[in-house]
Amino acid sequence: VESMTCGLPTFATAYGGPAEIIVNGVSGFHIDPYQGDKASALLVEFFEKCQEDPSHWTKISQGGLQRIEEKYTWKLYSERLMTLTGVYGFWKYVSNLERRETRRYLEMLYALKYRTMASTVPLAVEGEPSNK
């Protein structure tokens, strides 16, 4: 997202978030990090195409900027966040779930997952820096 916002043609993994963010060949390129030969060939092909047609860089750059403007601005993000907050608040208001059930779930999660992790965190000692 950061490189697209700066107008740079973007090459990112074909897995996870970048696969959803980048429209392959339009706003950037998907590469498979497990296939280095194909990834390097894609990079070489892009730069050769840019040498033949300098507007190709601009085309991909503009595609990235357009994708950001359509999907990933702070305004869009904050609107989605406010919508989710409203949905959660409404659900919480109309929900008849007992707080006891929620507490049981959290206690079970703590017992199964976080108790052992929490026991490995060193306790702070007065007078010593906390970044040890």
C-alpha cells in the first residue's frame, strides 16, 4: 500500500493481503516468492517493457494510485471502522448472551493458551530498565 501510494510500480507476494490489494498487471504485480526464476523474469520483463515504452511505468503507477484511491484511503478506512463499531454496538445492545458465558470462554482461552505464555514473561524489578 505504501509503495502504491507513492506511485511506485509494486511487486508483492501473491499470498495474503497483497493478493487482495494489488490487481495483477493493473496496479502492480503478484510474484510467487517460492518461484524465484519466475519472479525475476517478471521484473526483467517489466523493466524491458518500460525501456521500450516509457509510458508503461506511468500506466502501472497510475493503476496503483487509482486502486489506493478506490479502496485504501483513510476516509474509507474510518468509514468502515465506524460501521463495524455501530454493528458491534448494536449487537451488544440486542444480545441476550449472559456475561457468565463470555467469562467462561475467556477463562478457558486463558487456561489453554495464555497461562503458559504469561508465566514466561519476566517480572519488572524496581530500579532496573524495563527493556531487558
